[in-house]
Amino acid sequence: MALEHAILVSLTEQSGTGYELARRFDKSMGFFVGASHQQIYRTLKRMDADGWVTCEAVAQEGRPDKKVYTASESGRAELRRWIAEPGQPSQVREELGVKLRGAAHGDPAALLAEITRHRDLHAERLELYRLIEKRDFPAPDRLTGTQLHQYLVLRGGIRVEEGFAQWCAEVLDALSPPTTT
């Protein structure tokens, strides 16, 4: 998947400036597609040159004009083509797994601290996703269209974070020295 496709998805949901897109990525799409604000601006410029987006200059008082981007028909055609194209399942690349694999050659206490940190970070993200779910999708059984699709992606994120947090807890249980009473 290219960043262009994530931007096209976002622009089909709502037109916006580069700044607005970057903010949306920070709050939702960015949980699944990492992109800096600079990458988004560079990609928008390239997409405009390729005809995948249209750009309208909107005058602002006392400030430079802002550029509002919209997915063009060519961009929507590219999005349809990409959605229909078979993709490969993601390969998990988890540094923590490699560290665990080499644990016999490291500091056990440092590894336990790192696994605890990861467990806590995944638990925090899980809590954030659940708050978003509660706030934005209070009645998931009544969702259709784009809202249903957004909800299902969020549910995927919830399941991933649940799995990682549980795995970290399992590793901690297996590696922690037994307590004596």
C-alpha cells in the first residue's frame, strides 16, 4: 500500500487541506499508516501533478491562501483499482520478538522491563481505541457504509492491541521469577 491510497481514502471521506489531512492521520488513519506531515504534503503535491487530486485555492484574510484537496475522478479510479487488487497479508516485524528470541544472551531484568513497557503501551492504545469506539460508534449494529467500514477497521485495531497486550502478559508470566511466600 502506498501513502497515496490512504490519502485517497481520506479525501473520498472528506476534502481537506494538507494540514487537515495530517490532523486526521494523527487521530485515525495514522494508527494504521505511518506518515509525517512532510510526507503527506510531498505526496499531495505528487498526486496533484498526477491528476489524482484537484486543488482549490481558498483565500484567507491576513494569511496565505489555503489549498483544499479533493479526490479527482482519476484518483477515485485509482482507488477502485487498488481496492480490487489482491494484496499480501502483512508480515509482523516485531523487534520485541527478536529480543525475546535472543534473551539468553542479554540482561533478563532489562528484557522484563522492556516487555512491561510494551505491555503498558499496548494497553494504553487499546484504551484509546475503546474510548474512540464508545464515543464515535455507540450503536455499531446500526452502522452502514463508510461508518461501518471505519468501525470495522477500529475493531481490527482493538483486536491487535488486545492480542499484543495479552502476549506481553503471557511472556511476563513465563519469564518472571516465581515469588516465594
